[in-house]
Amino acid sequence: MGNKTTRRNFLKTASVSATALAMSAASYKRVAGANDRLSIAMIGCGERGRGAHMPGVNRYAKEENLEITVVCDPWRIAREAASEMTKDWYGREARQVVSYRDVMAMEDVDAVMIASCDHQHTTHLKAAAEAKKDVYVEKPLAMDLDRLKAACEAVRKNDVVCQIGTQLRSYPSMNGAKKVYESGILGKVGRIEQRRNGDRPYWYARLKDVKEKDVDWKEFLLDRPMRPFDPGVYSGWYGYREFSDGPLPGLGTHYIDLVHFITGAKFPLSTVCSGGTYTWIDEHKFDCPDQIEATWQYPEGFMVSYATNFGNGSGNTFRIFGKQGIIDLQNWNKPFLDDEGVRKPDGRIKRKTAIEPIERPDHMLDWLQCIRDRKKTPNANIEVGYSQSVACLMAMRAYDTGRRQTYDPKTQQIVEG
């Protein structure tokens, strides 16, 4: 029996069985003196890694008996900042490594959190699954359908606990909205839409003065073609199609995931999408669209629309439209029911009726509890990640080709038509 399987059984029983007694010295060290401490590595120590993932898991350090023991990033400055955080939290600095490969080779690392660049997600996820390490991975999950399939299959095959970082589905407010939707009070739902706008693209705020000597440029590029180091590309990668597909998957993945979560839908029938870079044309030559709009048709009989305008921040909205009323989700923490726009109200919905939240563990705690339990399914498991990714990949393919895209769940292929 492999070390990872033995450790999982040990975590389940919390007792020293005959199998546990037979563990190698290296395996026994992993459980920190048989106290079942989880050793976690952070892959990608940028603003998302240090600002959300690390504090998000550390808040449960005592409750779930865990420690962030390794930090991994191609940029020395980010690695050192992340390691310093762990020193403040645990009294000792996490080990610093440049490559995800080093993390996968560490037998004393039980789980990884992935907040790397978008073009790296499937590579890092697949490697973590094959190393039999539980994983929390940031969205968007993939930029390519074949790589998405390979990463998902690795997670299934190796039986790792995988949570996708679409955390809004774990909000009590969204669970309350799901219950209201399922009640049927809205009547026939024909359209769901979100407009998520801003006065400029979010990638401008990421631009930094990065020194070539501090970066492992090849590790950043990963499978992308080699070229001279560029600090703008390294720090502003969100704005370049080679490394990111822009706001539709970057922001819209949250929206599509909530549509699936609240309605129970899984895959669109078809998608059209258009947009371009119309407003922010300058010396940076960003090629992710600052204007984009996609529409999906779902077999459940409704249309789903998403748009981003990065030229003006007004007009934001997130609504589910039914014949008897709407659910307004624009304030993620305080959604409400309304009878606005109803031709013949049946009287069940009053103006701006607050939706009662339904408490549940937050997204990070849910992941940790699933690691401990080994039977519980994460709230945003790999199947959830696959379906939300397919919808976004369909839209980006429609954007690139200018042609309607369809998805066949039996063949798992996106095709024109």
C-alpha cells in the first residue's frame, strides 16, 4: 500500500493501526508526530495566492490542524513575501521553490493550492493529481479542452479531493437563492443575465517593475514559446491571450458556475460571442478584449447572457428573470426577490423581498473537511469545474471564430453548428 493511501486511512481512523505502525519513517514524519497535521503547498504566490488562498486556509490552521509548509513561484519577490507570511503564522518560514515539479516530488506535502497563471492551471492540476496530492485550484480551470479533459481525468483516476475556486456557490446567500429558485416561485424562467463592467481592465493594476534577475522566465512561460524577458508580459499576463482569455472566463466563470449551481443546469446547447479591444489601445498592446458579450442556449429552456464593458463602470446587473418575478443577485451577499416587470402577478412575490441565507461551510473549509472525511464531495468538485469550463471554452471559441459553437456531452466535443 502506498504512503498516500496509508495516510488517508490514518486520517480517517485517527488511530495507530497495524498499517500505520508499518509506515516508513518518512511517512510517519509527514503526520507530524502522529498528530495528523496537513502539510500544504502554495503554488502561485501573487496577489491571489497571498491575498486569498493563504489567509483563507490559514484561518482554519488550528481548527483543521494544518500548516503551509512550501511556497512556489517563479518570482523571488513573491516567494519571499509568501514565506514571510508563514513565519508570522507558524513561527517558521515555509520552504521556497521555483518550480511546481519540486512540490510534486515532496512526499511530506499532502495538498496544494494552485493560484498560478491561467495558462498553467491544467498543467499544475494534472501534476498534483498524479502525485496524489489533494488540490484547491483557482478558476478559470482551462484554456484548452483537451488539457481540461486530461486534468479532470487525472483527478478522477487518482481519487484526490479537488475543489475549484468558484467560491460564490458556497455563500449562504447563494444557497438561499438556489432554494428559492427550486421552489418554482419565479414561474417559467426564460433569461438569466449578468453585466460586469469596469472603468478599465483589471490587468492594468497588475503591472509592476519586475527585474529579470528575480524571475525564472522559462518556468513562467511553461509550454509557451521562448522569447526575451518582458516585465510587462510577466506582471500583466492577465491582458494577453497567450496566457489568459480575459474577462469572460476570468470573471464570467463565477457567473456561469452560479447559473449551473442555482438552476441545476450542466452544459449549454450552443453559444455565440463577440467583442474586441475597443477602448484600451496603447503601448502595452494587450489583446484580451475590453468589450465582450456571450449568449448561451440551455436545454432547460432558457437563455444565459454575460457581458463586460471595460470602458465604463456603470450598468452592472445580475438577474434571473421569471414570468412571476426576478431574483436580483447583484449584491452577492444580499439577493432579493421582486415582482418587477411582471404582467399578471400571482401575489406570491412582494417588492424587494430579502432572500434568507442558508448557512454552510465556506469554500476553503469545505475543501479541508472533505480532505479529512474522504467521503464527502467538495461543493465545487471536478465535475463542476469541467462543466463551467466547457461553457467558457465554447464562448471563447465562438469569439475567435465568429461562429456559433455547440457541445455534445456524449462525445465531449465542441463543434461549429
